[in-house]
Amino acid sequence: MKSHRSFTVAGIVLLVAASILFVQRSVICQTTRTANGLNYLKSTQNADGSWGSTSTSLNDVFPTTAEALGALRTVEATTSSNQTNAIQFLSSQTVDANPFLAARIIVLAGTSANTTTDLGTLLGRQNPDGGWGTSDGFESDVLDTSLALLALKAANINDLPVLTRALNYLIRMQNIDGGWPLTMGDASQIFSTALALQALNSFRLQFTLSFSQGRAVVFLRSQQNLADGGSGVPAVVPVR
């Protein structure tokens, strides 16, 4: 089986935000900053319904568009023409990587778009160990498995054997410190742990997962930087 490390997808990490942004739609308060952000997104949408592909873009068009659409669907109380155009753009794209398929399933959930083909492809790519890799034939990893689970939840898939195998894969991959690595044997990572925890949390009412969830919360809290409240590698402090 191919290693996920040999496969590169432009912007694969940034699209994770799109994959988890619209797990459950909720309209938030229209503050001034929110309104300004909304106006910015609408004004920067391309004619074909996409976002990105400019000199200042940090990511590929597909995940950028999925992210922007997810933000609009979260903020706007009704479906705007910007949303409709973005849905049409994403639906028309040919994608093969599992995280892109998962992102499209999640962001289009609850719209008129048909994600049956994406779902069928994603379900057919579950590995014997219960997880998913970056694409067909690639070894399973925590990030892609977590994204796939979030996509299945968004699509209301209740195939117990599929879900049980996937959740068992994540539980097996959890390190002794409560965190998750990308692949077996690696050190726990904040990003992998946060995404895996969200995947488990989305199925907490169907499966008994509280033990693994609790351990993950302890790990994440232990990684928080007390100085600024954030997580990750602290900023370099010059020696005085």
C-alpha cells in the first residue's frame, strides 16, 4: 500500500477547515466585523463561482472555494446567489483525493447538490484496517479518516459496520498520552488530535467514545500555551 507521504495535494491541510466548518449549520450574529468579512467574500468571488487563483492566494481554488462557501452558509440566513454559484462550481469539479471528496460532501450537505457519487467513492475506499488514506490505495492516516467520518456524519450515513471499523481505527491510533499522530508510531500532534476528537464527538450519541474523548481533551489542554492561550510551538524569545 502506498504511503501517504508520497502523495502531495496542494492546500490539503487548509481544506480541513472547510471540512469541519459546516458540520452543523447555525446562523451567527451579524456584527460589524462579520458583515465586513461577508462583504469581502462576496466581492472577491470569481465569475465562475470560485474563490482564489490570484497572486495572493495561499491555497488551491477548490479548498478555498469550499472554505468560503462554508463560511457563507454559516453566516447567511438564506441562500445567496454567491452560495448558489459556489455550489455549482464545486459540483462541476473533478476531484480524486479523499479529503477533497470529504470536503465537498460536508459543505454541500443540505443543499440541492447531489453527492451520491462522492459518497460511493469515499465508502469504497475504506481500507481493511477501517481507515482512509489520501486517495485510493494509500495507507490509512488519522487526518483522512477523521475527515471521512465527518463527511459520513454530514451525509447521515448510518452504516454501522463502516462506522465501527473507522472509529475503532481512530481509537487504535490514539497514543498513550491521549493525542493522535498522523500515522502509527509518530508523536501526537495538536492538529491531528483536534480533528480526531471532532470526528469522535460527532458520533458520541451512537457509540461509547467518552474514554477516548476524555483522554484527548486532557492532551489538548496540556498543549495550551499559558502565555497567550493558544496552542502550538511558542514564539522564540530572545535570550536577555
